[in-house]
Amino acid sequence: MAVVAKVWIDEDCITCDACEDICPEVFKVTDDSSQILAAVRTDGTFDRNVGGSPLVGDLGAELGDIIIEAAEACPVEVIKYELVTEGAAEETVEAAPAAVEAAAPAAAAAPAAGASDALNAVFAGDRSLNILFGSQTGNAAGLAEKTAKLAANYGLEANVVDMDGFDPARLASMKRVMIITSTWGEGEMPDNADAMWNAINANGPALASVHYSVCAIGDTSYDEYCKAGHDWNQKLAALGGQEAFPIQECDVDFEPPWKLWVEEALPRLACVDESGTLQVELLEEMKAYGAGDDDDIVEGDFSPGIIVREDINITLEIFRYCPEAAESGWDTLTCAVPGHATVEDVLLTMQREVDGSLAFRRGGQVGTPTTGVRVNGRITLADSAMVGDLVKEGGRLRVEPLPGHPVVRDLVVDTSRYESHRSRAEPWMRTDPREGERLPSGMAMGTMEPAMATALHQAGNIASFQLIQAMSDTLPHDPHYEGPGVHFQQWLRVIDPRTSEKQRRTIMTSLQEKDGVWSESDHASLMRYGEDGRLAARALNEARGALLNQHRYAGKPGRLVKWYGRSVKWSGNVNETTLYRQVLGPLGLVSNIFSGVSARMALAFTRNGSPPIRSLQALLVPPAGLGRIPKMFNSRVEDYHEVVSLFNEIDQRF
């Protein structure tokens, strides 16, 4: 996105209306010439602005690209402008000395305390960085914004540029360029990058003074992995550009490799001085400058504290599995580790100093979803869970792979079944057409009340859906069960007001199916894993309640809920015996003769092994069939009148 400082009209305008048609917010065509509107200028005058009055406020940033488009559309090329980021006029006008003065460059970084004179000399020049993104679904655009924020650490002034409508000829005037692009389909360019790619192939500028680096996003399941990024990397090199850092490939889990890329590419580009020379000898000093001083902590309400804990002595047990030999076992050692170290820190240390063959997934110390493991029975993220929160002095730290997934090697599991179920369930957003803000890809975002946005955020505020998936007790025994992680994502789409009615109906049908939300009889397995599990369990119970109401308590789940409620209302007891009789009925009891259940009831065998004589009373006054189910619980319901009142209200729907 270009930022225009000022714009003016040269002589010999032919009043063709092209500029006003493209940007009526700035240009007004009169009988004699095009004029710059008074409302957009600091001097408040309506004329050709040959005096070079700057644009007001942030208008140059908001309309910069449109102003440039209008200037390029002028058939006689009389529209001139100055760019803030370039620090100089795009064109010069002899008749207007004030207009040809270079726009003041953005303030250079102040001399860094303790930095060398050579590094401060680099900071004194032009510090612009242009980050171009090609994005189909918004991932590359999001990474471009994150990269721009990190660029400030190195004294760079980042400018995020959408490739859509960008003139590749402007690349020649840029000293530092980063390209972040996804790959669409079978190696194709994203939609917003296609026109620029065709233009640069048709008439590419010489880029001898341009230093660049490319981050390519792709999917290894496709043959043309990261092809769009490689195409850009080769094209910039062919046009004479100088590769500051090699291209970085990113799979679908793109955050970790992107982080590695920016940590190397940004300081290298930051070492490019005013003359366009890469000062490689300053690289280490630039990295240290960008990283900052850990001892220099800014005080304030939002500054995080430094967590330092004493070393604790633990017994470390790590699960190992070798697929070649099909053998598994445990590595055990006693060690002392800092209490503030993460589980990933411990695994990295073991891999580096004890056994280099240890396999696990690395993260970025920010709670990376793919780093999930089970530690002392708790499902957590290895790159964010601190050892001191999981084990005490002298305790045991037992690290295992995530349950519910096939183990590939050691702590690495195969999540392809989860991805397959998720792909089939299609939990991504499909919206109804509506007005509102739009993503760079063109998809509508719409508008939302703050209270609703907060509620949606809180409803899905968990570390990882993959962790929720692994919390299931049913998933390891039922390969067809889609799993709570998938169903949780689906339910979040159902309660999102932006979701189309068609998608909402499709999701509710999917949740009701055989392998849907009813496949897990009890969500207590989720709740024992902490707040994330409790949040998911509550959401899935809400989904079940909505399904019961939608289907009017029909089907097996609805029938069980309905008769259980009636048994409580009629008997006043939470009584499995009554429930068994009312759900199955006489025919159901007779059919159980062949399964042995009725025989066990008649003989009064109990589940807890107590003497049968204790249940002989059931033979005299049988409450259900010939005998009764051994008593599991049979207690009076407290606040019984409230239960009856609630049931009577629900019962109207049966």
C-alpha cells in the first residue's frame, strides 16, 4: 500500500475525466483542467495544487493506491505525486519548485545505545521495506501483517502491499522486498497475484538494486509444492535481484517455518544501507539489536514479567517407538531442570545431549497446536507447558504421545485421521451474502456486535482443537467416530450468526448422524483435562440439547432422555431400575432373555459380587420383569418440585 504525500496537476490537462472517474474523492474536472479538491488539502484551496500542499490526515494512506492508479490512467501524464515511503517526488515539475521538493523521509531510527557507528550509519538512511503478499484464503496476508510488525524491531518501516493491481515496474525503485505467497490448486498463483505475475513476465523491470527474500506457503500433499513461491524467487533472480536470504518453504502448519524465516530474513534486509549495499558484516550486531536486551524491561500494565524458577530434580520418562523394529519402550533418566523450562526445552536438551534420534514436533514457544503430548496423564502443548507446573521436586515427568492417534515414531503421531474427519465435516465458514468489510481474498467479513464477538471468542478460546480430539475416551476404540475436536468446531459454526442457514442445517444433520456427537456417551473424559476440556464438553452438551429439541426427542438418544426424565418425575428417585423398565418395555425385557440379562436379574446376581440373598426381595415384588438390575444408585431427588416443573415444561414438546 503506497502512501501519497501530495498530488498536483501539471499544465496541458485535456479534461478527459479519467482521474475523476477513478478517484472522485481527490480530483474534480472543470472546463479548463482537473483540480485537486480543497477538502483533501491542508491549504484548503481548490486548484491544480502546483504549490504542493500536502494531503490532510491519513488520506494519503487510505487513497494512495487509487491516486496512483488515476495518475497512471492519465493519457497525457500530467498528474504528479510524491510518495512518503520513497522520500522523493515521482515526477518533477519545473514550474512548481515547492512541488518538486522531496517529501520528508520518515524519521530515521534514533542512534541505538551501544551500537557501532557503522550500524547507526545504516539506520540513518532510507529504511523502507515492502512486503508483497499473494493470498487466496488470507493466510499469506496475515503473515505479511505479522512480518510488518516484527520489522519495526530492526528499524525498518514496513509497507504491506497487496499484489492485486500492483505495477511490477515499481519494484525497481525499492531497496528491500519480501514476498509471501501461497500456492493455489496445482501450482497456480493466488487470484490476487495472477495479474502481477503476468505483467512481470511480459515486461519485467531490471532489479539490480533490489534485495529480496521469499516465503512460500504450500501443501506437501500436492505435487507442485510451494510452486508459486519458487516461481517468484526465480523470476526476481532472473531480473537481477539479489537474494538476501534463501526461499523458505512452509507446509500447512506454516507458522513455525515462517518464524524461522523472519528471524533470518529481516535482519539481513535491515543491513541494506542507503546505497542499496548489504552490509553482511553487521548482521550479528543487527540481530542483537532486533532481539533487544532481556534485562531492559519496560514497566507498564501490559509488560509481561520474567518467569524464573529454581531447578528441580525429576525422573524423566519418555516414550520411545521404533517403526522399523515395531518395538516400543521407555527412556528413563534422573536430571535437574529449571522449573520454568518447557517440556519442549527438556526434549530438545535430551535430543541434543543424550539421544539425537528422539523424534517430536517442535513449536515456537507460543502454544503451537502440533506440539501436543500427554504429560503425567495431562494433555498439553509441549512448547508452552512449564515443567514446574507439571511435577514437583523429586517427582516423575512421564511424556507420552497424544492418545487416539497412531504413533509414527516416539512422540510424533499421525493426525491424518483427524484431518480426514475434519475435511469431511467441513467446519469452515460459509456465509450468506451480505454487506460489510471484506478480506483481501474478497470474502465478506460482515459486521458484528461487540458482545456477540466476545461471546464467540470465549466459546472457542482453547489452545488447540487437536488437543480436544485427543481427550476422547471413545476415539481410540472407534475409528469411524469423528471426535470431539471436529464436533466442537462444527458447533462453533452453528452458533456463529455469520453462518448461512444452509450450512447450519448441514452441520446439524452431520452431528446427528451415526458417527456424530452421540457416539461419545460421556464427555466427562474431556472435563478431567482442565478448562479447555470443560469448555468443549459444555459446548458439545449444548449441541446435544439443540439436537434433542430439533428432533423433538425422537430416536434412541431422545427416547432415553425422555423416559429418564419421566422416571424421575413419576418415581421421585434417580432409579436405574425404573428407567430400565420404562425404556425397554415388556417386549424389550423378553428379548433380553437371549442375552442373559433377564436371567441374571431373575437370579439376582449383582455387579458388585454381593450375596444373591440381598436381592431376593426383588423376586417377591419385582419392579422390572422377573427381577431387577443390581442397584447402582437409587436415591431421592432433592428439590423434587423443581424437577417436576422443569419436566412439565419440556414435556409439552413430546
